[in-house]
Amino acid sequence: MTPERWQQISRIFKSAILLDNEARAAYVASRCGRDDSLRVEVEKLIDSYGKANADEFMNGMAAEAAAPLLTDDEIGPHQDILNKGQQFGSYIILDSLGSGGMGEVYLARDTRLDRTVALKVLSPDISQDKRRMQRFRQEAKVASSLNQPNILTVFEFGEVDGLTFLATEYIDGETLRDHLEAKRLKLSEIVDISIQVLAALDAAHEARIVHRDIKPENVMLRRRDGVVKVLDFGLAKVTEHKYSTLEHDSDPEAITEFRTAPGVIMGTINYMSPEQAKASEIDERTDIWSMGVIMYEMVTGKIPFRGSTTSHTIVQILEKDPVPLTKLVKAPVELERIVMKAIAKKPVERYQTAKDMLADLRSFQKRLEISAELEQTSPLVTPDEPGLGAKKKRVLVFAVVGMLLATAAIFAINIRRSSRSAATPSVTTPAVAPVERTLTYWITVQKFKGRNPYQDPFSLAGEINFETGYRIRVNVRSPQQGYLYILNEGPASGAPEYNVVFPTPTANNGASLVPAGETIQIPKKSWLRFDTQQGVEKLWLVFSENVLTELEPIKQFASIETGGLITDPALNKSIKNLTDTHSATKPGVEKGETLTTVKAASKLLVYAIKLEHH
Amino acid sequence: MAEKPPQHEITQLLAQWREGNQSALDELYPLVYDELHRLARRYMSRERKGHTLQTTALINEAYVRLVDQRNVPWANRSHFFAISAQIMRRILIDHARRHQYAKRGGGARQVSLDEAATVVMPDQSGELLRLDEALKSLAEMDPRRSQVVELRYFGGLNNEEIAGVLHISENTVTRDWNMARAWLYQQLSGSTAN
């Protein structure tokens, strides 16, 4: 039907359906004149209109009607291809291990050899692409010839009922990505992991195989003994193909294809070398680059090249000079040299072989072992990277009980020391071991309807526009040990009254001294709720290297019954003095995507999180 | 909490798109898709049988989670809902396709007991795919009416919201819907309009 015809029908239809049956017939007849086919079309449509009403056609929403369809894939965008207990060739499926961009991974038993394997079954749409499969098959064949303890062993590559699969050794462990999110790595551990990955790369490169997709997700750490296994040799090319589909093709189907491989873009792009980003020729040195990026991330907690969008990230990879490691953390200069060399923009300026890089790392490791200093066993002191460590909250020390009617936070400091250091303007940053207090925070919001939580909690890096029904939790963490005090100052005018948010009797045994590296949820098991008064609620965070005698007395007011309200005017006054004095020297604030890090060039950090309350 | 795309990125992309940058939509699409898909699956796995999926609630939640609401012009919200409707359509169609694939005995798949239960649905996936096709034909003749259907049926928007998104009156929305729905019914019940 032409659009013109359609419009013609439409004009008659819209008036006709407003009329009763008799009038309608007459109206349609008069409008259509001698054009019988037009009349037939209009009448058919009116008829359908009536039936659609009677059938309640499309009365609900698509999602309701189709909801059962959504439930049949619990694992990922792909449906489970195989089921538990199912026979698949000579394998029996024991369990599903998850899904990736390429397909599903199962735990299975090989009945011929009675061994447990990981079975990667490629999703049917990939299996059906002959060209990609040909490449994949060839690479998998070569990869399976690699025999090195740090390379995941490929047992079999084949096809059952038109489904392509890869059987590999099964590793009980976690990926380096999970490991990085769960904890900060020690220097010795970083070096150890890097050496093992490089050993795998060295063996592969000897066999002229370039991995092309080295990233923390492709590095497994075996639970039993910490042995590192590099995965997915030979799979990278297929992934890369998906990439180019997205990058150079605006066809919506291509976008869909991209998203069926969750994380492909976001996950891979950060470790992609400049030559990969430019789609030029790549060789072994591309893996060296990716290894460098991983090491950079392990050491600093930050990815060296990351933009807010894919294209920004690519620009960064191509053009940005990475911030030297030692600018971010207290890392050995030799380690910095190794990492920076690996991520030189020009391949010729990088390590030319994995072997060379391995040699440098091994001698660095030796020196570490010889000096066997504290440094080796203590976690690196790092500023926090949004989105990395934040997700997994460590067991918390402070169990603050169901709490206050109002919230606020203070980062506190030691007054005695600060009288000296606070006067130092933050501009003069000493090159060596600067005096610094660092505190990272983020806020978890839980919406409430009445007394009941509503929807899942979500986290924000910092300030929010607070809405009725929001209850919050403040999460703080510092690489340094210190004394923490958190106070709420409400929007009231006049002399402020404060409420104690931290410490409380139940949390941290009532102590204000917080250990380094621990994430503290405040409160731990419940939520902070503000009163209904509108305005800015300040949460004063006071974080100090030394105990603050003037703030210690706040502990006695920490009680659920009173909402932590401090009723001693003298104490309120001294808190105000403290915050007035120290909020003058503004700490540096790094607002990340999921975390905010506050730094003061002194031994005392005072900072107010401001929550707009509407 | 699950990983989510950075709020400011989405917010920026929405703003760029509103200013007419189509490539922003390309970037936005997969991000929103993942979030909506994840939420939809979570809702369904939590609520399972006997519950309906509230599309509007879903999109609202995605909006709250994805968009940094501090400095967002309200107009962005319409854009977000418009793209979300489109994406919900895609999500459901993708699922329907897979469902069909599975039913055809794709691969080595065996039907589990759980699934047997969903097969009781009278060919829901086939119906949805046919509707999608019909909607594509409608879009060729009359893009606006097809959009009205998309926003209402897939996005769960009410007439007022649709009117806001498309800059038309509510009456027009109602008329568009009546006509489009009648035509779609006709297409799906087998008679042809051509």
C-alpha cells in the first residue's frame, strides 16, 4: 500500500469509528464514492478495529505478553545451549559455568578418559559463519599444540550436531579481573602473576602465535596453588571481527551483534594496542602492550588509557602519554621503567619480545626477594580507581546499628599535628613521601516506600539530589590507617547541632581508629535517614593520622534513641571550630565514576559531603 | 551491585543525541540495551509466574540507574523513554527469535521440563515476530503511527507521555493508536491489506 493510499484510508477511518453502525456505513459510502476498493479497505479496517477491541488485542504491553520468553535464559544473552546431565558427543554436561561473548562454557566429563573438562560451546550464530569458523579452527589447532604450564591446555576441538566446541582443562579458580576487584595486590604477587603470563606469551610467540586479546578476564588464577593460566589463545580473532563490525558499520544488526557479546567493547578496548586501535598490522608486540596495561592496572588500580566513550578511549590509546606509575603510587622506579617500556606507543620502542621483558622482570623479582623489605609484603598504597575495587566490599569492621534520623560526614584530622601541617598550602607537594591523608567514599542509596525498601540499592560517587524516601549508607575506605569521625550537620540556621554518625558503640568496638584498606559501611546493616527538613545536609568526614582528643567525646552521644544528637553546646562549638578551621584548606577531590577520593596535603583531612535534600 | 555504565557517559550521550548527533545513539544503544535486559531478566527471575513485567517501572529504574540526574534537562527523559521503547522491542524480539530457534531444534538442544511449561503459551514468540514484521511494514507507510505503537506497546508509555515524546496532541495519539492497532490486527489475523 502506498503512503498516500494509507493516508486516504486513515482520514475516513478516524471519523468513521466515532459513528454508530448505520451512520458509519453511510459516511464511508459517501466518502469513498465510486472507489470500491477504497471502501473495501476502509470497511475491513473498521471490522478489524471492532475485533481488536473485542479480543483486547495489544491491550497490555509486549513485555507482559512476552515475559515468559525472558525467563528462559538465566545465564546470559544466549540461551543455554546444553542442559545439565545432557550427553554431548562423548561428554556429559555437569554444570553451566557461565557465558561469554562467544558462547557458553560448561563443566563436563569426558567419558572416554573420565576426566573433567571445561567445554566451550560456540553459539550457533558464530558456528554458522563459515569464514570465521575456518579461521577459528585453524588457530585453535595451533593453540592446542602449545604445551606450556601457563597456557590453558586445549584437549579437543570439534563439532557435535552442528555445534562447535572446544574442550580444555578445567581450572578451579578466579580470573585476574575478579582477583583485582576483590583485593589489592602485593607487589610480589603482581610480579609473580606478570612473570607467569609472560612465560605463556613467550611460549606462544615462539610458536608464532599472537594472543591479541590479553586482558585480566583472560588470565585465570588457580585456587589451589596460584598458578596462572592464560586462556583463549586463538579466540581473539573472532572477537576482533565483531569489533570491526561495530566500529565500521552503522547497521543496527551489527550493534545487536556487538551487544550479544557483553563486555567485548568495554572489556577489550582498554587493553588494545595503538596498532590494534588503528587496525594496522599487528604482531607479538601487541601482546607486550596489553601486558603492560595489565601491570599498570595491577600496580596503580587505574587503567592508563580510558575515556568516557569508546572513541575517547581510542584517542587516549593513540595519543595520551600515561601518567607515570610513581606519580600515582609508591612504586619502585625499576617497575615503572618496565611497565612504561611495555606501553610505549611505537612498537619499536617496546620490549621486542616477551623473553626480554620476562628477563627484566625476573631480575627485578630477584632484587625484591633479596631486599625482602616490608614493601614486598605490604599492599601498595594507591589512590582508588573508580569501578575497580569499589564493587566488592570487604568485610566491614564497623557495625553501626539502625541509626540516626539525620546524617552527615566528617573527615577528621589530628589537631596537634595539623597545626603544623595545615598551614602548608597544598600547592607545594614534596616529591618524596608527601604528607597526605586520602579517603575514598561512595554513597549507597536505597529507596524506601514507607517502611519498606523499594527496588535495589544503587551507588553513587558522591553528592546526590536527595529525594523523599531515600535512605543512604556511606562507604569509606583509605589506604592509610587513621582516626575517623563522621558528623551530620543539618540545614538548620543558627548555631549548628551535630549528630554522630561514626564512631558508634557497635562499630569497630566503638573505636575511631580505622585500619588501612578496610571498607567501612556506615551503617553496616541499616540505612541512614534524614528528617524531613529541606536544605543541604552535610556529612562531615574527619580523618586524622592521630587521635583527635577534641572529637573523641562525640562517642558518648552515639545512640539510636537520640539519633546521635550531640546535646553538649561546648562540644558542638568545638566541632564547628574544627570544621571552620580546616575546611578553609580545601582538600583535593577526585570524582570518579563510582567513587570520590579526597586528599589533603596534611595529616588531617576535613571534608563535607553535601546532600541536597528536597 | 552489578557493574553499570558510568552515569555521566549516558547523560552526555543523551544530550548529544538530543542535539542531533546520531552516532551518540549508536553508543547509547548497547549500554541501555544491557541495562534493560539485565533488569528485565532480574525482574522475571524474581517474580516468575503469575507476575507481569511492568515496562514503565523497568525503564524508570534503568533511567535512575543510568542517568546522572543532577543536571539533566527534562527533555532528555523523553529521549530516554523513546530509545528504551525501541530497545525493549528489540530485547523481546531477540528472545522470541531464540525461542523459535530452540523450538526448531536448533543445535543439540533438548527441551527441559521448565521449558515445556512455557511452551503452553500459544506460540507467543511467533506472534511477536509477526507483529514486529507488521510494524516494520507500517513504519514504511506511516512512521509516526508505528512509533506510537512502539512507545505504547513496547515502551509502556501512556498517551500523555507519547504525546510529549512525539510532540503531537493526545488526541492524535489516540487516533494513531486506533488505526495502527486495527491494521496490525488485520495483518496478524491473516488477511492482507494490499
